[in-house]
Amino acid sequence: MRTLTYSLVVVVLLATVGLGWLFDQLYVQYSASEPTKDVDKVKIIEQLGGELAITLGQLSNRQEFVQQWSAGQQYQLNLTPTNSLPMPKALLKQVKQGEPLLLESNSHLAFHYYLPATDEILTLTASLVNFKVADKPLDYLFTILFYLALLSMFLLWVYPLVKQLLALRKAAKSFGSGNLNQRIVPGTVSYIRDIETEFNHMAQRIEDLVSDVKLLSSAVSHDLRTPLARIRFGIDTLAEEEDPQLRERYQQKLSNNVDEMTRLVETLLTYARLDQGMIDIKKAKVDLATVMANCINHGFSESADIQLQTLPGHYALATDESYMIMLFHNLLQNAVKYGNGKVLVTLEQIKNNVIITIDDNGEGIAFEERIDILKPFVRGKQKQQEQSGHGIGLAMVKRIIDWHHGQIEISDSTVLSGAQFKIILPAN
């Protein structure tokens, strides 16, 4: 939205100030190039009235001349004795000093001249229509060009916006119809790139949640059905068995099945709480090197040979320490479970990213499994029958990394020849 606001301000300024200034300069240039044809008509009439006053001052038949002049001319003459003219004394004094006096009404201009020889005032009256300036075609041309340029600039600006809004509407409608893989491709010129990016994040989030629900429903139905069937079978067997030792053995098996169901339910609740906990996470500065060292020493000190290699760098990250412990614990547990007893953990900083690399000496992960292995209730095919668990540890890891806007990469380890998990977390 910031881009939209800035672009709108720029377009308004360019359209109003820029185009206005440009057309003003063009108008001045073209107007100055034309020969000046208009002459100051007021000055001409004023000079004409002055010459008429000099002439009338020398004539004896002044009234006859005035009558003949007024009958055939568009400018009217009138002779009035000074003492009969209703004029303020200040103006009358000005006229008597020889200065012509111009008075204007709604329809006429009146020029007054003093005739000292006869003590009369000569009035030359001209209609205002004669002084109306004719409109120039050039004025209309530049006005039309200005509005056409203004309209063109606005259309050029609004076209990408309308196009993006229509694409957003189409994508939202398609997504609402069930096409969950619908995404928006931001254009080269995009005013609403933030909205498009957030829509894609929202769509990806919803698609992941729907996928999780499908996986959870199928996994729960399978993982719960098996211990439930064993419990039912054990209860039936226990009811028919009278041998105390066998009854105790069956009771222990029932207890183990109940514990398995309890662990499954707790795992599901943890996964669900993790999704909700990301919203209200409490951030604080956490030293990732210290957290990783504590996880290794307190949780896996005797399980495998785990070495921690910390390269020079800054590993303080604004996050919740409990989620970092969960992230590292699940990664280490996965490396120990599917490895052959040796794990190498490396921490390094490259530019603004903190990179955690975990190598093991197991059988590795096949390339076609590396995407699915991060989904809930999906376990690797290697050693799948020998290892316990529900396949949700790496799904939790993926969810925590996504919330931190990080990345996870799975590849073959060049150090221990097993699997390599590389986690990239932005330091900012």
C-alpha cells in the first residue's frame, strides 16, 4: 500500500504542477512568437479625444460639429458647461489642469477634457463592447491538450492498478471455489505488491492447514485404530483368562497400548498448540549456540557421539527459547534415531543469516522423500519398521522455521555420508 500511496502522490504532482508548468511555457513561447497585433485601444481613444478638444477649442460652431460627429460615429461627443457638470471638485480640478479624466460604467468608457477657451467639458463616450478581447484559438488548443495529457497520465497510472485488482479478484474467487494452489504472480509494475504477497502467504498457509488436516485424519484413524483394536482384543482375552501370571502380562500390554494412545494424543495436542503458540510468541534475545550446547549435553550426551562446531559469528536471535529448544531437540533426535551413532552440528553466520547444519552417518534420505518427510505423520522409509514415533517431529521443525521466515534444506552429508539438515534463520 505504501507504493500505491507514493505513486498516487507523484502522479498528482506531475499532473497538476508538472503539466501545468509545461503548457504555460509552451503557451508563452508560441504567444511570444506571434506578431503583436493588438494595440492599446484606450490610449488611441484618449489621444483622439485630446485632439478633438484642441480642435473644438478653436471652432465657433462647436455644437454643430458635435452633433454631426455623434450622428455618424460609434464614439459619442458631448459638450457640457463646467458649472453644469455633476463632478467632484477634486476631479474637476484635475480636468482643468489639462489632464484627461477617464470614468468607467457598466457599459461605457467616458473620457473628459477641459476646454479653457469656453470653460466647457468635452466628453468622449465609447462602448465597452469595442474593448472586448477576442478569444484566441490557441488558448482553446492548449486547454484541450492539457486535459488530454492529464487524462492520459491518469489512465496510464490506473491501468496497472485495475489489472492487478481484477487478477486479485479472479484469484480469490478461484481459491474460494476450492482451487487451493491458486497464486498471484506480481506484475513488473505493482502498486499492491504487499497485498499480493500477503494473499499468497495466506493461500499457502490455508493449503498447508488443509493438507495437515487430511494427513492428521488419515494418520489418526490408522494410529488410533491399531492400539484400540489391541486393547479390545486384550480386554476380551483378559476376561477369559484365569491364570494370574497371564492376566498380569495382558494387563501390562493393555497399559502399554493405553500409554501409546496417550502419547499420540499428546503429540497431536502439541502440534495443534504449536500452531496457536506462534501467534502469541514472546520474543527475547536468545544465544543459539548456548541453547544447542544445552540440548546436546542434557538430552543426548549418552545417546550418540554429537560434536558441536561453532564458527565465529553472532548467534543472538530474537525468538522464544522454548521453541528453539523444541526445534533443536527434534532435529537432534531425528539425527540420532536414523543415524549410526555419530552427529556433527555446525553453527555459522553468513551475512545476516544464522545457519545450523546437522550431519549424521545414517543411510540418508532419498531425494523423492525430502519434501514429504517434513509433513506430519510421515516417516522415512529407511528403518521405518525399526523406529518408534509418529513422524511429527520434523513437521514441528518446519512449522517453527516457517514462522521465523527461515528455510530448511535436506541433502546428502559430505562429512559423515548420511543426511544433512541445513536450517537458515534470518538474524534480523
